[in-house]
Amino acid sequence: MSKQISVEFLYQLFSLVIAIIIVHAVYVSIVRPNARVALEEQAMMINADPNYVPERSPYIVIRDFEQEACFVLMLWAFSLMGYKTWRVLEERKILQFDLVPRAEGTSILPEDAREYSRPMQALPEDQQRYLLPRALLVALHRFRSTRNIQDVSNSVRSICESESERLDSELSMIRYIAWAIPSIGFLGTVRGIGQALAQAHKAVQGDIAGVTQALGVAFNSTFVALLISIIIMFLMHQLQRAQERLVLDAEDYCDTRLIRHLQS
């Protein structure tokens, strides 16, 4: 388990570094140069035609530092959810295996627990740490030692509940990212409004270009942050539902394939 935690921590660290490099490279090479060109073209068109209404360029909408930080966090959240989704899919594959091979009509006695434990013990080491093999091994060992079927059922339910709580706690980083992104957007809003207030004296004199540009920073950062947050929250709830289904299916597997056929 400690090895798994260390691997996951390294994955989180490197995925964050890679997300920063990719997003910053895209901004430096594509987004900010195109946004600069679009702003210059809009300024020329406004000077030539006072009635000209500039189009909303996507490069201008996402060009500021707050939006860049939001996209970094978005890619990081995607990588974390992708890793956890891969883990869920790998564990679901175990549900297709017949880990309790039993002839039709036969019951499992306490003396048979060691024999039925061998398929789980024969799995690769990384698969033995999955929920279903652990739950089956705990159930068989408890049945062999206590000969109490109700005790076996309680032990399976307990390990499934603890696994559900562990999976839920591992989503805390993704929940933090989903909270941090709108917060960064609001920081951009505060910065934009502050810049607009600093140029209020120019607006009084009739030059509103600086004020409108600063307010654009405020509104664009909030718009991008909230949009990204909606996407992340949707994907996170889908991942959480997949994890809950995994735990419920594993508990049902233990009940239908093992507990119902125990005989003390």
C-alpha cells in the first residue's frame, strides 16, 4: 500500500509539472501572440470606424495569467481523474474472473477455506491488493477461524465500507482543484476591477479604452474559470459514481459467489 501511495504521489507531481510546461508553451507560442494581434486589429478598426463592434476573440478571452493557471489545474485534474479511472477499470476486470470455482450444488465448509483461497493467492501481487481479492480472502479466513457466516458477511461489508471511504478521501485533491479554479477566476475579477478603478480618471476625460480592457480581464477570467469548474465537477461525479459501483459490485460478488454457499 505504501508503494502504491508513493507511485501515485510521483504521478501527481510529474503530471503537474508536465501540465505547467504544456500550457505555458501553448500560451507563449500561440495564445498571447494571437491575442496581441487581435487587440491591435481591433484598435485599428475602432480608430477607423467609431461604430465598429469588435468580435469576441477566444485568444483574448483566455490570454491572461489567471486563465493560464486555470488550464494548468484543469489538465492536472484530468490526469488525476484519468489515473483513478484506469484503476477502477483494472479492478473491474477482476469481477469477470471466477475466483471461487465451485461445483454446482456444493457448499463451502470451513475446512475448505484454505483450498478456496488459492485462486486469490495465485494472482499477481498488484492484483492481490485490489478490493475483490482482499474481500474474498478476508471472508475465507474469517470463516475458517470463526465458522460463523454472519461474521463473514459483516467482515465483507466492513472492508467494502472502508474501501469506499478510502476512495472518497482520495478524491480530496480533485475537489480542491475544483474549488481552486473558481477562486483563481475571482482573483482575476478583483485584479481587473482594480485596474479599471485605477484608470477611472481617464474614463472621466472620455478615454474608456483602458477601463473596458481591464473589465474584460475581470469578466473573462471568471467566465473561463466557471466553465472549467463545471466540466471538472461533472467528470469528478462520474468518477465517484464508477468507484461506488465498483464497491457495490464487489460486495455483491462476495455475496452471490461465496457467502450464499457457506455452510458451517
